[in-house]
Amino acid sequence: MALCAAVALASSIDAIVKFLSGGYPVHQLMMVRAGAALPLLAIFVLWREGTLSVPRAQWKLVALRGLIMASAYLGFSMAVATLPLASGVAIYFTMPLFVAALAGPVLGELVPVYRWVLIAAGFTGVLVMIRPGSTVFEPAALLALYSAFGYGCSQMITRSLTGHVPSAILAVWGNAFYLVIAIVLAVVFSGFGTLEGLHPSIAVLTRSWQMPTLTDFALMASTGVLSAGAMVLFATAYRLGEASFVAPFEYSAMLWATLYGIFLFADLPDAY
């Protein structure tokens, strides 16, 4: 139940980001989200762990994880500015395939033949969805695919940090890197203004900050609150249940993405 609730909150964030991506830059959405989530997560972690500190020997890995996760989130946000939400989420869920594929060379885990067969089948499904080389191919699909790869890499780092840094502390510092990356992007693109005629995924990156309406700002800030709640629920779910039982429920995101796509954006999934 905790995991399904966490997925529902995370899916709501994706829908809000897509809804706002037509008028605001992704770095503005990231900054408000991280700025709202960071103090809430810090309070929770200080209550639960009593500290926010990271062992000095693990700082490089924590920083690398934060940078990769921020870039992966950026890629996904740029992707759903163009793609139907259900398509972006479906491509993102190739992430477990990347984790399985990377487990051997990165962590030295033995990957059995049947798992490689399943990985190949999964990527074949992705090729069916994005149809590279066809006239309907959308380059933004590659951003969603990079997002899955980035999150897969961050999972590898997280596993190597297990036993050294609690997951709750990783969540706080991950959000801190979201905020830093958003500030850097805001400075870089501050003079670009509103550029016309760009691909939606490029426009949402290069657009300069816009003064939001009160409603839009409330939506932006709500993503931070939802994000903090989702992270707490994810941590709770994996603490209370076995990972092998809990993890498949993350695919309930496909249901939410499809429903949000239909009712908010009139995106009907095609046969592929």
C-alpha cells in the first residue's frame, strides 16, 4: 500500500511537470520542487537518523549519484514535454533492464543467460515503442531512454553505498544536487528569453525564468511536497516488505500515466 501511494504521488509530479512545461523552463520547475522538498526531507531525516552527514570516504560517490540523478530527471522532464506521458513512463521503465545489464560489469554479479534473454526482449519492446528510423520516431524518446539509463546507474551507486550511507540521507543530498543543477541552468539560460519555433524538449530547457501565476507557483511547490512524501513512502515500503515483492508494484505508474494522459492531455496510447 505504501509503495502504491508513493507511485501515485510520483506520477502526479510527472503530470504537473508536463502540464507546466509549455510555459516554464525545466530548471525553474526543478528549483521550486527541490527548494520545497529539501527542508521537509531534512526535518524527517534529522528526526529519523539524527544527522545529515556523509562519511568523507563516500562523498565522491554521493556527489556522482546526485549529478547523475539530476541529469536523469532533467532528461525525463524534457522528454515528457514532447511525448505522451504514458510513452515517457513506459520507456523510463527500461531502468530495471539497465540495472540488470550493469550488475555484471559494475558490481561483478553473475547475470544468468535467461536474464540476458529477458533484457534483450525488454529492449526489443522499447524499439517497438519508439520505432527508430521510422517517420513517427520522436527524438525525445532518447531523452526518456537516457533517463532510464541514468537512474539505472544511480541504482548501481546506491547499492555500492548500502551499509555506508542511509537511503534517507541519500535522498536529502540528492535533492540538494537537484537544486544546485537547477540554479546553474537558470544562470546559463537567464538571457535566452522565450524562443519561438524550437522543439518542445529544447524550449523547456532553454526558456528563461517566467513569473508564475499564484496557481502555477502552487503547483510547482506542490511537486516538492509530493516528492518528499513519495520518498518517505518509498523508503517505508522497502523497509517493511521484501524488495522482490514490493518492486513490481512500481509498474502501477503505467496506469496513472495512462489515466493522466487521457484525462489531462487527451493522449490516447496507440497500438504500439
